[in-house]
Amino acid sequence: VNFKELVETALRVLVAWNDGRRPASADLDVLKKAFPSSAKLPDDELACQVIHDLSGRAFPERAQTGTAPPVIDEVA
């Protein structure tokens, strides 16, 4: 599974969780296999941890400089 597929899988898990649905077990299995140290976390926390862990790979310059992405103050 590549980086993009892991992010998309984690996002599907979060969307299901946000909608009050149980995420697909296949999606959870993919995340748990890719990140076994986080496998015991609740579904939503697992997905968030995966995205967090992968964010340094997607934006290595931010990880090196410590620059955080902009904060959104309001939701439209």
C-alpha cells in the first residue's frame, strides 16, 4: 500500500466515524497492518495517528523547519 492509498483509507475511516457508521473492516485492517504500533487505538484515533505519522512524509520541509500549516479559525 502506498502513501496516497494509506491517506485515502484513513480519510474513509474518519468519514465513516463522523457519519456515525462503522468503518469498513478492510480499511481498518490496512491501517493496522501498516501501523501495527497503533493497532490497538480506537478507529478514529488510529486514522488520525496514521495521518499524523504520514504528514511528515508528505511535507518533509515542514517537519524539518517546524513550520505548521495555517490554522482555520472558522468553518464555513
